[in-house]
Amino acid sequence: MQRLWAGIVVIMSIQQATAGTITSELDLISGFHVYTLTQGDTVVHIVPDAGFNVASIKFKGRELLRTSKTYNELPGFMHGVPILYPTPNRVRDGKLKLNDETTISYKPNNGPNFLHGLVHSVPFLVADSVTKEDHVSLSGYIIFDVGTAWHAGFPIQHTLKVKVTVADHSVRWDYEVDNTAGTKDVPFGFALHPWFLDQSPRSQVRLTVPATHWMEAKELLPTGKLLDLAGTKYDLREGKILEGVMLDDVYFGMKTEKPARIDYLKDRLSITLKASPEFTHLVVF
């Protein structure tokens, strides 16, 4: 069936800005091309050769993300903002049943399980760049074509397209899953994995997650059972100071009009995480 899926994820709120710039350079150590998008006080580095990873977000000179020491270390899902597709989070025992027809076996990379998909380490092609008065953007894509390692891991021909847009005080991701030239549905998952730095002591960091439920998990694999948040350590609906809080959990019931928020109280800095309606789950790690 021919379909085109599209969605957005927005980090932080948009404010008026001055004209921005896009530059690119070749990192001689890694051999990766690094694009720098600047709009007002916001500067973003994107590395298409490493999974279209947003490797750095700086706001007024302050780094917001956990960055790699060199770009050689960027492929994977431990730095920047990796794209997790088509299987975010864990695939139990590395076995995925696809379209009730095919069972795919992945090499485990998280105990017995397979973690975080196929595209976080592979090169994207750059489609175009746009410079406007109030924003700049860079677009890229990866084709799941026969003969590629990612098609072997997810054998449906289609294209994943991603656009990152930088406005002053905001970074936005748009995505498309395009199989308009294909013959099968694409049962995909798409997620972002931003590694936000601790900007302040945890006693001065407040996290708000206005979800409706917490997902029960066993050995970090959700069971599918939704549990009430009231009275539990997982309740972040009204905001919670992070000192002493350790979580690796899935929240359900997120809504566009109720975004998650990180407040660095000492530094008077806030990050708002807003997403389009299909993003109903949020993982706090």
C-alpha cells in the first residue's frame, strides 16, 4: 500500500530572530562533513555522515547536549541527538516479526536484546539547505534499498527523510517515511534520543512530564500494562527536583498541548519538548 507518513518534533519555543547562516566543513579526523546552522543565539552542528545526528546545540554559547570528544565517536546512540528508526528502544531477544510474514533476527547489542534501530550510525544523503530571514534548515534522507545493510535489517523498500530547522531559541525536527513507490506498509517507529547535559546541580533541576500513565516494565522491556502515576516515584506531572531520582522508564499519554519541560533553576534556563500528536510515549533516562 502506498503511503507517506510525516510528523514533527520540536524542542524549545520559537521566538523572533535575525537572518541565519549555514556553513559546512570536512572534519579531517573522521572524514565526516559537519554542517553548522546558526540563527540568533542558537547554533547547531549536524553530521549527516553519522546518522544525521544533531551533535551539538549551543544557546548563547552554552552547550546543551552531551557531545563526543571527536566526531569519530559520534556514530551510535551515546551523544548528541541520535535518530532511532525503525525500532526505537528494545527489540526483545533481537527478534522482530514484520507484517506477520517475516521474522527478522538482529545481533543483540543490549544484553539479549537489540537496541535503538538501524540508522543512528549510517550516512544520510543531504537533500538541500534553506536560509530564510527567521530560520535555517538542512534536509537529508536515507533509502532502504536492496543491497544496503539497513534494508537487510528492515526489508521494505522506502525512504526516511529528515529536516532539522533552527530558529532563534528553537530546534525542530520534521520527518517523512515515504513508501509511495513501494508495495507494502511500513510498520515503523521513529524517535529522537537527546542527551541533555546537567546544567546545574540536580538539586536545582526540575523535570516535568505531564503524561497520563507509566508503563510497567520487566528488565527494561515494557509489558504493555499502563499504571496510574498518583502516589508513585514516577509521578512527574507537576514537576520534580531530580536530586536522588534515577529513572529509565516509559511514560504514556503525552499530548502536544502539554509538553515536557526541563528547568535549570540556578541557571534560569528552560527547555520545552513539544511533539506532534503521534508521539504519545516519552522515555526518561
